[in-house]
Amino acid sequence: MTAVLVVNSGSSSLKYQLIETDTEEVLAKGLLERIGQVQGVATHTTPDGEWTMEPALPDHGAAFDAMTRAFEEHGPTGLAGLVTAVGHRVVHGGARFFAPTLVTPQVEKDIDELAEYAPLHNPANLAGIRAALAAFPDVPHVAIFDTAFHQTMPPEAYTYAIDAAVAEKYRIRRYGFHGTSHKYVSEKAAAFLGTPLEETRTIVLHLGNGASACAVRGGESVDTSMGFTPLQGLVMGTRSGDLDPAVVFQLARFGGLGLDELDDLLNRRSGLKGLTGSADLRDVRRNADAGDEAAQVALDVYCHRIKHYVGAYLAVLGGADAIVFTAGVGENSPLIRERSLAGLEGLGIEIDAERNASAERGERRISTDASRTAVLVLPTNEELEIARQTVSALAA
Ligand code: AMP
């Protein structure tokens, strides 16, 4: 038996999954939180149970030590013999990386340089890579970039209409994110419909804490709602999504806000949190049901923005074979699905209320049989996609 260790390293947390290479079975998964603080929290889950620990997690290296100990204590044991490769999620690959890439000292340097575009994410991803290289020095490490899938976007979709020389100098363009999920889910959609991927047009709505829409034609991203950074596009848990850039000038000029405050406002204190006080859609829903007007408005804004992108991508694709909901909100909220696509019957999009409300899990169709565009709920699995891409990159 061999396995791929999938690592998703954030600034204060580290998620991992150990995935068996042939069967794709999850042998173990875990989450280490509060890295950088004296007292961390960790959970380790295997088919035999779940364990919670409170290791000291001063840095990412300590997090890897804690992870290794969790494997030794709760299994599967013999990790060194089991793991044949490590796959790492990296948020920003800029215009440099468009495929899974074997980590070399030069690749580490490049990821470090790209931190300029993703100051919150890339340094944390790199800290995870370096700690993993120290913990597993004898196996290949592969970097899988969130931006990679979107490198197929045409210039008209990725170009911002600003001074071309300035854009060129600072590499300002749309990059797009959540690529691993959009790729996985759009391939699932073609398989679900039984149509060849090359002939399938899909709109993927990845609605989690972060959220983005993607227009996929023939298995390739042709447009996506996130932009230069993951701040653009849909309303998110704490991010504003689309905004007139002049709002930033206004707040700086008249509100006296500095760059860091603006960054904090738009990335961490906006979206559902800014509108209602809570970033969790379940709270917003509960409050809206209880008559809270701000929460009701937030749901309206959230769904309106999704509908706006669905319309845009129907036009970009010239119609869609499937609209797919995925991630935390997309997979679990019939209300958001229903309201985002309400009134689109004239465009051949018709949700079946009963199918949409069903407590059924897993892959399912929620549109009526007459709906020209199929509306699907397809659970995403970014870890599995990273494991698959890691294996195929090494086989190539
Ligand atoms: P993700 O980033 O994919 O893990 O999604 C996380 C988000 O999914 C949370 O912030 C919740 O707002 C949302 N979520 C999870 N479960 C539900 C649910 N049952 N109904 C509505 N939203 C949910």
C-alpha cells in the first residue's frame, strides 16, 4: 500500500489528508489550529475514530511534529514507508505556474516571490512546504496552484482595462482562484451528465467561506469571478467581492483609513460579516428567519450577486449544460440555491423545489426534468484532486 499526503497549510492552521494511491481511500485526516500560539488544538481522524489533542504549535515545523506524533499514536503507523509523495496546496502561482510542479529550491524561491500577490497565503503555504520537506526529505513534493486551472482564460477575460504598461510592470490581471475545486467539479458534472468533457459547458458556483463562480468550456476555465486576488467577485464570509475601486480612494481620503486598515476592512470585515456581524451563512439565515432586516438584506445581496454572475457566464458560454453548486453553502443551502436561480425559467433554468429541499447528500440533480440547463449539487473534494494531480505529475 502507498499513499499521498495532501497538505493545505494556512497562516495559523494546517490541514492534511492521507489518501491511498490506488483506492483513493482517506486513511486519515486532520487539522492543526492556532499555529503561532503557545497552545494549539489538533484533531486526527481515521476510520477507527477521532482524537483531539492540545500540542504546542509555535510554528509550522512544530505542527508537522504534532501531526507525525498523531499518526504514531492513532495510526496509520509507519508513515515514512507509506507516503510516496506529498501534494501541497499553493494559492498563488501568478503567471508562472499553470501545472502541478515538482518542488525544487527554485520553485520555493518563486513561490516566495509570488507572496507579493498573496501576502496572506503564499508565505503560509511555503512554511508548510518547508516543514514538510524537513519531515519527509526522501519523497517528491508537488505544488498544486489554485490559480493554475484559470491559465486557460482568454485575454479578454483576464485583462483589466487600466494603463497597459502599469499592468505589465506589476503583473496586474485576473488570475482566479479555487481552480482545484472548479476543475474537479466541472469534470464531475460532465461525468454526471454522461457528456464528453470537451463538449460540456458548465457554470460552477463554489460557495464556501470564500466563494467564486467559474465558466468552464470543454474542461477549461474561460472566465472566473475572483481576480488579481481572491477579493473580487461574489459576496463571501468576510470578503466584500465586487466593489467600485473608488470606494477605496474615498475611505482613504475622507475616512483616513490606511492601507492595512482598508485591506482588513475588505478582506476580513466585509461580506456577510460586514453586513450582519456573522460570517456564517447559517447564522445569517437564522437571524433573517427571526425578522432581522440586515440579515434579510444580506441574503438578498448574496443571491443577487450569484445570479448576476450566472447571467454573465450564460452569455460568455452561449448557454450552459449544467450549473453546479458546491462547497459549504452550495452543498447545504437549498434556500441560497433556490433564490440565486429564481426567475430564470425563461433562460431554461428551472429548479425542482422538492429535489432541491431533499435531505439527500452526495451528487444530485435538483432541476426539473424539463429544465434545459441541468442544475446539480456536486460535493467538491479539493484534497482528492490534489492527490490525483500529484500522482499524475509524478507519472508524467
Ligand atoms: P467551506 O468554506 O466550503 O467549508 O464552507 C463553509 C461555510 O459553509 C460556512 O461558513 C457556512 O456558512 C456554510 N455552511 C455550512 N453548512 C451549512 C448549512 N447547513 N447551511 C448553510 N450554510 C452552511
